[in-house]
Amino acid sequence: MHVLVVLHQDRDGIALDEWTTANTVGQALADLGVEAEGAEVSLPLDETLTEDGASFEVVTPKGVTVV
């Protein structure tokens, strides 16, 4: 079963709404182009997304160069 999911995100200070038919948190992140490896995700990647909705946070590592 595919559920249409609206993902409200704040990516690097920019608010975005994205649509996906992903079944899981991991699939939703992949649809958004977010690399789950190395990220801190507040729900398991195999957590099923339903019509009732889900709220989760993702923190991705950022590289910083200081000169």
C-alpha cells in the first residue's frame, strides 16, 4: 500500500514541503536525496509511514573547513 505523505522540512534554514509515496522513513529520506548513513534519525529507517502521519527529526553531518 502506498500512502501520499507530505514532508515538512527545514533544510539548512530553508523551509520546504515535499511529497512522497514512500512506505518507510528510509524510503522517504531517499526520495528527498537525504543520505541516511551517518545521519541521526529519531525513528527507525524501517518505520512504516501511515495516513495518520509521523513526525521525525533527521540531523545530517556537515563538513566545515576553517582557514
